Amino acid sequence: MISVSIEFDVKNKEVKEKLKKVLFRAMIDIQKIAKQKSPVDTGRLRNSIKLFPSSPGAIKYILAATVDYAGDVEYGTAPHFVSAKELKDWARRKLGDENVAGAVAEKIRRLGTNAQPFMRPALLQVKEGKLKNIFNQIF
């Protein structure tokens, strides 16, 4: 699992309510962009990207990709063993030939897997672009 958690602590009630709206809209945007940027094979990774809680009004949100391999996709992996048998279905779906599974397994054994970031770029895209607009709309 990989997650992004954002929270704040403000005493002024009016400002706090507005910040809740900013935070929720920003998190919804991050979720949308992360889903767009996530690589898709079966759709499990994309479908696992969830916002907790999923409704406005909170002062803390967690956006998580809940499949066990999400971190491996986001950050890549070090070299490790994977059997060609485990990769046959994937090789058939993605490469059109299950017979290349052995070569892919060897590449992973020697080099690992490349990172395919989707959460960090989504967070940065909202932080550096959309957040100011959301903030200005609400305040």
C-alpha cells in the first residue's frame, strides 16, 4: 500500500471550515490524477486508489492505493526472483506472447523493475498548479 496523508490544525472556525473544503477538493483532484497516471493492466491498481474518508468535512484525509504491489509500481523494485510461470498471463496480456515471460523474469532478476510513479506526480501537480485556484475559489 502507498498513501498520501494531509491534515491541518486551525483554531478560527470560519477559516477551518473553508480549509476543509480546500483540502477535500484538493484530495479529490489528487485522486483523479493518480488514477489517470497509474499504469493499467487488469485495473486492480487504479481501482484500489481510494480516499478516506470519502466525503467532505474532515481535517485529515488519506489517499491510498491499497493493492499490495502499489509501492513496487510507484518506486520500482530492486533485482529479485520471479518465476516465468508467474509472468505468463501478464506477458500474454501486455506483450501478446507468453513465451517472453522467461526473458522478462531474467530482466527482473538482474535489474528489478522500473518505477512508474502515479501518486507523487499527482500530488505535485495539484500542489504546484491547482491548489492555488481551489484556494482562491473558496477564500
